[in-house]
Amino acid sequence: MGTSQVLKRVVDALDVETFLLCRDEEEGRALIQSLLKDMGFEDVDVVFAQHVGHGARLRARAYVHRPGDHYGWLEEESS
């Protein structure tokens, strides 16, 4: 099953947590948003950011579906 097929089964969002090298929390937030947008996610929220030493611990949520969206997983159930 390919990535696009698996994404159709995501009910709401993907959470990504990582540590990125950056000057400050603001740069870290910009970097994680850029990374997820480069991966094809347009709807991204940073839900946690903490600058520590040479980088930041970041958690971001990439929404596949928001409430009321067209859900790909419903199509799978009806097939």
C-alpha cells in the first residue's frame, strides 16, 4: 500500500516530533513548518516548541482532515 493510500486512512492528523538545530524557538517553528509543507502538508500547526542549547524540541501537527472534510477512509468502508 502506497503512502497516498495510507494517508486516506488517517482520521485527522499526523504528529511529528523532532529536535532541530536552530538559533531560537522562532526559527525552529519556521523550520518545522517548512519541513512539513515540503512534505506536502498545507495545514500545519506547531503544538510545542522549546529551545534548548543549540536547537529546539518541536512537535507539529500536519492535518490531513479537519472536521467536516471529505474523508478518504469513508470511501474505503463503502467499497
